[in-house]
Amino acid sequence: MNQTTQLPDRRPARAGSGATVITPPPVRTRARRGPSSQQWAAWGFLTPVTLYLVLFYAYPLWRNIDLSLRNYTVRSFVHGDAPFTGLENYLTVLDDPVFAQALLHTAVFTVACLVFQYAFGLVLAVFFKQHFPLSATLRALFLVPWLLPLIVSASTWSWMLNSDSGIVNAALHAVGIDPVNWLTSPSWSLISVIIANIWIGVPFNLVVLYSGLQSIPTALYEAAALDGANAWQRFWRITFPLLRPVSAITLLLGLVYTLKVFDIIWIMTKGGPADSSTTFATWSYQLGFGNALPAFGPGAAVGNLLVVAALVFGLIYLKVQRKQNAS
């Protein structure tokens, strides 16, 4: 098969110049191709996710920020002519005497729920790893609190902790202990909602931590047993350190969820009595919708404080995770 090769043009220059002019070969330009089928497929999968994030995350967040920076009333909320006030709503929230109580209750509620949910979940995960008869059935029953609608769980706990007809006070009376005003006493209302939320969150910790335990090789436990390590030493030297990545993501997700818990507290105590169980989530709702004259701006400002808190803890987790991966 004959092929024609185009060589550079070596034509002599003008007479007497003694130089040879070399003409470069013509440059061939390639026609631009459109997106490939893989690129179209990538955009096809990315577009629905992007639309979902914009419609259900970005727009509500932007709308909430706009609410917190304007003086919205019922009329201006409908017509959209609220005046811009800057950080005035945030200053109003910070000067409110309820702010310190809500901040303290949010911190106590979040820390107590995280600690006990993780501790109970870890104990149950280690317990179910033993693979005894009916372990799978019993583990499935522990998931019931997590699967129930929150309104059902909160209503059930409200009935159980009722001061007059609750089963908890009936049991205390049966053993000679005076009844407790769980939901109507300022000293017990926050503890009551903490107990209910712990009961709801333990199954999530159980599922995630149990999955993490399955990834730990059994050969490590066998080698430790041959070296004379008892069960407690095997837990602290093998199980707990190797569960650190799973524990970190479990605590982070639990933190984000617990910060925004609203329905459990609102159904059981409505943040009372006397704001004794008010958190940022319930306070934000009460400011925006719970009063005769709704304060949309301050309510949105409190909600944004919750978003910032969750974002800060998320960034801290990412930084710690990067340090662990680098080491």
C-alpha cells in the first residue's frame, strides 16, 4: 500500500543569498468532538442530585438567612416587602434571657444523649457479637424504637411518664417510692425528654457499631487470648481502638441529629414548664410559630445558630479524620 509523505519544502533562496528556506509542514487541526456518552451519563446522574440539593437544601437555607436579616411580619411575609435590619435579629436573640437557658439545655441534652446512646449501643453491639441462639431475632426487636414514628414514641413516653396514670409512677409506687412529676416539674422535665431520646437513639448506635465490629478480624482476638489477655483487655486493646473511625462517624451523625431534635421535646413538654426543657430547636419554633405575634426573624436567627453549630462540629470531624489518615 503506497503512502504519500509530505516533506518540508527546501527551495533555494534568491541567487547569491546562499541560504535555504525550510517551509514547515501544514498544521492539521482536529475537529472538536462533543461530549462523550460517558460524560452525558455523568451529567444525567448529577443533574437530579443537584436539583434536589438546590431545591431542598440551598434554597431553604438561603430563605432562612434572608428571614434572619429582615424584619418580617405576617403581612410582609406574604407580600415580601420586609425591611432589611442586618444583625438586629441576632442581637435580639442574644439579649433574650431565654438564650442562656436554651443554650445550656441544648448542651446538656446533646451531651447526655450522645454519651448514653453510644455507651448502650456499644455494650449491645459487643453483646450481640457473641452469636447466641435467637440473637438475630432479639437484635431485630431492638430496632423497633428506631422504626417507630417519632410522634408515636413521644406520645408513648408521655403516657408512661404521666404523673397520675403513668406506668413508671405506678411501678415506683409499688416499690415504695414517691411518684415523680416527670413532665410537669422543672427539675425533671429535661431528664424526661433525655430518657426518651436515648431510648430512640440506641438502636442506631447498635446497628452502626455492630457493623463495625464485623470488620475486626477474629484472628486478633485469638492471638490476644493466646497471649493471656482477658476479655476486658481484649476490648480496650483491640475492639475500642479499631472501632475509632466507626465511632467518630456515629457520634457525628448522632450530634447533628440530637441538635435538631424538636418533635420529642415539643410533644412531651413543649419546652416547659417555665422553659425548663427549652432547647434551640423548640425555641426557634416557638418564636416563629408558637406565639400570637410570630417573630419570624429571631426564630430564623436561632435556627441559623443551630446550622452553624452543626457545621462547626462537622468541620472539626473532617479535620480530625484527616489527621488520623495522615498518621
